[in-house]
Amino acid sequence: MVEVPDVLELTAPQARVLGSLLEKQATTPDSYPMTLNALTTACNQSSNRDPVVDYGSQLVETTLLAMKGKGLARIVHPGAGERSTKYRHIADEALGLDTAQRAVVCVLLLRGPQTVAELKTRTERMHRFESLADIESTLADLAAHEHTLVAQVDRQPGQKEPRWIELLQEGAEERAAALPSATISASSRSGRVEELEARVDTLERRVAQLVEALDDLVELPPE
């Protein structure tokens, strides 16, 4: 296992870079390790990120060097026929994380505090958890980790379920205490959007089936 500091205290850019590397390793393995430009784009993407940021490539490069010093990232120098330096994380080696644990940590790094149900939905592309109990078991392992990587946040007013927060990033207590209503509202809006998209998909399938069943009895308006 790679030696890492007892207290990681990642900065916000370091947390975003690590989360992006974890995500792309799992979801786009053909493009991993990542070039600086690709990683900068991943950090700044507007989907699956909270908050959305606008990092420059120089900041991302400086952040990578700092993470290398903490034993969490490595530089992959160009090989024969290659021109670009690439970067990869070694958090799994440094912290002894399995695939399930990496997926949970990744979502917490990229999207902030999450409920167990949100984690199950949002880790789907990286690792398939069969049940909420599987997520809870993984969270318990991460909480009991040598570095205590996650913690449960008490349920806030207006929330139905407690949330979990990652502890790799500095200022964990402040972040946990500042679960603002705006964050809760954004999460709620995101859930409603996902629900509406699913309902639209269902309606489109049903309309297509109805048109097929009616065959030529109904003349559809031109698109």
C-alpha cells in the first residue's frame, strides 16, 4: 500500500480532481489515464457536479502535483508514439479501496452529502449495488477505515433521511454544519427532474406502442 499522510485534508480542487479521476476510470476506461485537458473538462462539467466549477488547466496541473505529494496521484509520461502527459489516481492503492468503496467515495467527492438512496442511484454506472443494505455496509466499512473516510450527518430540518459526507476534504465539520436549504432544494429539484425524465420516457414508449397497435387507423401530424 502506498504511504499517505495520517490526515489528508484535501482542498476543494484536490477533492474535485480526485473525484473526476475516480469517475472517469470507471465510466470511460478507454480514455484513462487522462490528459490535462480532458481532466480539466471533467472537473468543470455541469452534470453530476455540486458545485459546478470553472477551473483553469494551470490550477488542475498544480493540484495534481500536490496530490502526487500526498500519494494520491501519479504522472504517466508519454510513451513511444504518444505526445501528451497523462494522469491517474492511486487512491485505491493508497487507501486500500475496493470498487464499491471507490464508487461511493467518488459520488461524495463530486456531489456533496448524499442519502443512502441517492448513493445507490448515483453509483450505478461505477458499481452495481444490489440493495440499500449493500450501500450501508460499504459506508460502515468506510467509516471504520483507518482514515475514517465518511461520516453520517444528522438529519436537518426539512429532510426525511440523514446524509453521508466524505472526510477526505478539509473542513468536514464546517461542510456538514452548512448543509444549506439551497443544497437541499437543489437535491430535491434534481430528484424531481430525474423522476420527470423517467415518466416522459415511459409515456413515449406507451405512445409508440399505441401507434403501432392502431397501425394506419390514425394519421399522425407531420413532425
